[in-house]
Amino acid sequence: MRILFAVPALALAVPFAAAHAEPVPASVAAMIDAAAGDPASLKTVADIAKKTNPGSAAEIDAQVAGYQELARPIHQTGSGGLAGVA
């Protein structure tokens, strides 16, 4: 009988455990920061960081996405980004 009660309790506990991401260790965040200037290095560091810190994978992805967003060129129109403004 105890097994029947344990299974539903375990099923409820797993989603909550998976939803809690561990913070990125400071040393790992520093390595990601240092690699941010080179897309290939950033990808390599992020891949290794996620393998060695799987509980922080979502946070690592978010940090990398932030750097990738900053690296995207800003699309400008011929008027310096003020299209239609005289």
C-alpha cells in the first residue's frame, strides 16, 4: 500500500524540482563574460558550463542569450533610425 501513495507524491515533486534552476556559479559566469566577445568561444564555454553545471543550464542559456542579443547589429534606416521623421 505504501508504494501506491509514494508514486503520486513523487509525480508531484518532480515538476517542482525541475522548475527550480540553480544559480550560475560566479566562476562560471566570469568565464561566460570573458568569452562574450567571440561567438565561437561563447558557444564552447556555454556548452561546457551546461555540462558541468546541469542545474544551472537555464540560467546559463539566459546569460548567453543576453550577450547574443547585445551582439546583434541594430538595423538602421538611411535616416539614422528615424524613418519618416523630417
